[in-house]
Amino acid sequence: MGTYINPGNEGFRIITNDIYVDKTGLIDYVNSTIDTPRRLTCFSRPRRFGKSFAAKMLSAYYDKSCDSRTLFEGLEIAEKASFEKGLNRYDVIYLDITRFISVASSIKDVVRSIQSEVIGELRCVYPGAVGEDETILADALLHVTEKTGERFVIIIDEWDALFREAKGDEALQKEYVQLLRGLFKGGPSTDRTIAAAYMTGILPIKKYGTQSALTDFREFTMTNPDALAPYLGFSEAEVRRLCETYDADFESMRCWYDGYHFEQVGSVYNPNSVMSAIWRKSFRSYWTSSETYESLKTYINMNLEGLRDAIIAMLGGRRQKVDTLYFQNDMTSLTNKDHVLTLLIHLGYLFYDSEKGEAGIPNLEVADSFRLAVRDAGWEKIAEALTDADDLLEATLRGDCAAIEKALEEIHMAKSSVLKYNDENSLACAIYIAYYTAERFYEIFRELPSGKGFADVVFIPRRNTNKPAILVELKYDESADAAIRQIHEKRYEGKLREYFGNLLLVGINYDRKTKKHSCVIEKV
């Protein structure tokens, strides 16, 4: 049992000693790739989405220096036909790139350190197989295979850490890519030494132009998770089971941590945040405590055409079209709006609908990160509206029409074409921003089918709140009274009959000539 070679199964054993959601089906996939052209897998996902847990699980399963059978008994992989295929049958090389960065005297030494440290351990584990003058890791592995017949499973955690920590050091990045190419470039040496490889990190593999730096890897990402989508986060069924077992409120869990959606599995939740809510018995933003919003502030404040309007539209509940194809998979080659939005998808700040090619803000937890970032990014009017959203909701419940009119006029002054009203959609965007924090208490629906048409914005109280339902109808160059009349004429309120006695009707109009908002509130 070593530091890098066959590190044992203690890491995974500790994970399973706590609340554990079974993701061992990932092993079955990796088993299916062994000794095939698909044996190189890169699975990227955001921080706090279980990357290191998966890497430690795979290491414990393949590591031939230990007996992990009892660890996996009763889990999904034990029921698979491939269970015996790789169980403790391979020499594992486990590399945590963030560890190398943290102990290096200079980040420029990291690539050389990876090679020298692992080669040094190979000499100890396989005496006589690696020469004293060997400095190239790929060659050292080949020598071991030639002398002993042993083949390796290579697992790299936080593979992209150098691209994130040394953003501007192109020479270091190229040196690192050359190391990886040497290990995984294909051909006789790779075929003979590597049975399978699994890399995980936040970013997909770096591109040069439109070409991947490591063409033989099969990639699974936040934009295309494909067959590995079930192992990206927690599914809704898994979260429901956790809530039932540990007496947690599922509706609150869904409000705070749901919002990522993939065709193969449906809703996906942030695993770290779900577990934190269970352990701490409190629903709040664990994202900002573990993932700084400074980077988010930097990216959303970049002076790229259309980016600011796109962010404001998403703050206003809209989705944005995103072309993810030409993102270079780094944090520096950001030359247009789509590059930044694609990066935010990979960082977990946005969900991505691959069918429609659209992105949006996934849940209340991430919304909190945007609120903090906008506050410090110099977007004064938007920031004020987001900060005052709680007060505006309370004012609405009191029937304070003047507060609503004032809040909307402040938002309308923001420097954004999204909020320069051309239709009721733009006004609805302002409504979402004005009531940004209301999702703590409500599910908010846009264009909800009701009566003889579609109600513009409807606030349905969550199960754990006693606040009234709110139905908002929007008008443009008419009157707030006309909005209330339309609600009654088209019987929009009928859809909310169960809330009669605890239902507010809100009519809002924007007058283009006076540039004023008017509001009427009626209690049903």
C-alpha cells in the first residue's frame, strides 16, 4: 500500500461509514471499458458534486493491495455480472493533482514533481524494473509492464487543477498536457500498460482550436453526461429516500438544491448541499460557503457583448440560448457571451437543457450566489432590487401598492435592454427580479394555464408556509384595473380556488408615455 500506487481502500471505507448514496453503478461502466478502445474516461462536474468520492470508490475497487469485497457487498455493483471482473485485480495509480499543487514549493514544479514522485514509488514497489536515470513516467510504466507483466488502472482526481490554478501559465499547461499525452496517447505503449483510466475534474479536456488535447478520452460533462448522468449528482428518488429516512422536508430540499436536469435521469440535486442540509438540519446556501462567488463576480462582469443582458434575463426567470460547442475548456479563452455562460454551466452556476440549448439559474442556493455577486459587481439598481426583495414581498402581503410601483421603477432604470419594456415579457422579467427571494416561500410559475387563458405570473405557497397565493396580471399601456378585470373575466383565479380566502390578485400596468407603473391589489 503506497501513496500513489495502490493507496488502499480506507478513503472509500470512511465515506461509506457515513450517510452514503450508492453510486457504485459507475464501476460497472468502467469495467465495461477495460481493454477496449473506450478504456479512457473523463467525467467532469462541478465542485461538491462527488468527484473525489467517485475516484476513491474506483480506487478501492481496483486496488490489488487490499480486499474490498465486504465494502461493496450489498451495493449496486455487487449485483452486476461484472462485479468480479476488476475487484482488487489491478495495480492502481491514484493522483490527486490538487495535492501536488498544495505541497509544491512553486506551481511551476508540479509536473516534474508528479513524474519524479510516482517514478520514485515505482522503483520501491517494483525493484529493478525502473532505471535510476528514468524521468518520464510513461516510459517507467512501460518498463514495469515489460518486467512484471502488471498493467495499471490510472485514476486522476482534479485533473484540471493546473488549468484553474495557473490560468495564465500557458507553458506549464502545455507541459502538463504533454505528460498526459505521454500516458494516454494510444499506440503499443499505452495498450500494453493501461487497462483503464478515469479522470475527473471541473473542466472538460482542454481544446486547442476545436481539437481536444487528448483525443482518445471519452468525455462526459455537464453539457453531455450521457450514460454517466445517474452518477453526476443525486436523483430526485434518491433525495426523497434521504428525506424520508432523516426526516427532512423534501419541498425545501427541492427548492434549494434541485434544478439541474438531464434527459437520462430527470432532476439532479447538488449532493454536498443535500447532505449538509441533512447533517445540519438547516436549509440554506452551502454553495457560497464552499465555493467562492468571487469567480462568479469576475465572469458575469466581463465586458462581453450581450453578457450582462443574458445574466439579467436569467435573474428574471428566463432561459438563455447558449452555443457550448466552441468553448475552449479553460478559464482564460473567454471571448464572447457563450464562452462565459458555458463556463458557468461547467462550474455548476447554471443548468443546461441540451435538447433546447438553453441555460438558466437552477435553484435558490445558486440564486443566492448570483445575488451576492451582482451586489459586488457594480450593478446598483439590480443589486438593490435583489437585496430589497424580502421587504417587497412583505409589502405586497400588506397591500402596499406604492412599494411595488417604486420597486419596479427602480429596476426599470437599470442599464439593460432586457428591462427596457417592449412587451409584457420584459415586465415579467422585472417582476421576477423584484421578488427574487420569494422562492423560499413560493413556487413561481410563468404563463400558468388557468381559466380561459394563461395567468402571467402565479406564486403558489410551498407546503411549509402559510403565506397567501398571489396571482399577477401584467398590462402594457392600459391600466392596473384592466389587469384585475381580465383576471375575473377569464377566471384565472379559478385555478387557485383552494386558496380562496388566502389569495391576492395583483394587477400591474406600465404606461409608456408617463414611464410609470401602477398597481392594484385585491384580496379574494
